[in-house]
Amino acid sequence: MMKFTCFIDASSYVNLTQDDYYINGKSLLLLLSEKVNIRFCNEVNREISRHSNSIMPSVDKRMSKVYKLKGYKRINTYKEYENRLYDSVSNSGDKNRGERHNLAASLDFHLSKKGMTGGLIFLTDDKKALNGLLQEVLNSFPVWKIWSSLDVILFLYLENKHFTIDMAQSAIKDINAILAKGSSKMTRDKITQERIRVLKEYLIRLNRVQKIMVSTLN
């Protein structure tokens, strides 16, 4: 059975490697990598390197996940992809360059492997990019399943029998707290309200999955 291929951005990669107290001392990223094929562009790899920690995979292991463009219809460079997808080209150091390149890489992967993949996931915790510069492109090519790190937890609970409901609930709370820290432009009160809303939403979703996974219901 073919696995999903997951193109992950730097924000999610960092968020999923904050702790390694899950199954056998593994991080959420490592557990995910056992179930899907992790990929990312070289620009994302550079961004990850700037936030590296002891829990993350080694430099060599990360390099093995860097995707190299296949050149669909002779579109051989990120510059050319950016021209066609965004009508502009980013420069080194520009904000959201990793997201732009990662989306281009995932599209190149899909186009060069039509019918040969188990599904394509675009994983990011950058809501601003999703609702901004990436939105039109994502909606123009209906080939991705869009995930956040919170969706990863639901997937792990569904797919890994050793990833317990207690682990999933704890992970949702931890990741939600991390995501709330990134909402610096919101007031403290709004951050708290949004954190509570998202937490409630994902715990409800987790409960829905649990109703399928358990053998009996009271």
C-alpha cells in the first residue's frame, strides 16, 4: 500500500519536534515519518537549520528528505515555478520563500508522478500564508490535503495503535499552546479565546475518531 507523501514546512517541522516523550521516546515528527513519506524543498531545510534542536533528525537525515525538482514540462527551476504560480519571484531571505518553494515542489512531485502516489499532503502551521499568498494557488490545483500539526495528531491516533487517546489529548494541548504563541499580533484576550476555541474543536474531532476506533460504546 502506497503511503501519503507529506510536504512539510519549517513551522510544522519545528512544532512537531518540541518533545520526544511519546512512544519509545519519539517525537510527533518521527511518528509521522513512520506513516508517511516526508519531503520538503531545500529552502525549507535551510529554515529548519536555523531552528535546529537536539530532538530533530540529523543534518544528513534531513538532506535525504530534500526534494529535487523533476522538471515537469521543462519547468526546471523554482524561479520559473514562482513566475507561473505567483507572478513574481522571491529573493533569498524573503518572508514566505520556504512556503512558496515548498508548494512548488509538491506540485512538481504530483505532476511528475501522476497515478503513482498514495496522496499528497501540504503541512503548514502558517495560517497567514495559507490565507494569503498561497490561497489562490492551493485553490487552483485541487491535489493537496491541507494539514496543520493538530491534524497530524488526529492522523497518528487513527493510524498508530500505540498512540493512545491520552497521548493524543496531551499532544493537542501542547501543540495548541505552541501555535498560540505565534499569534503575537492578537491581543492577549483574543489569543486566549482562539486557543480555547481551537482546543475544543480538535478535542471534539478526536472524540469522533475515538468513537470509530473503540470496539464498544457505552
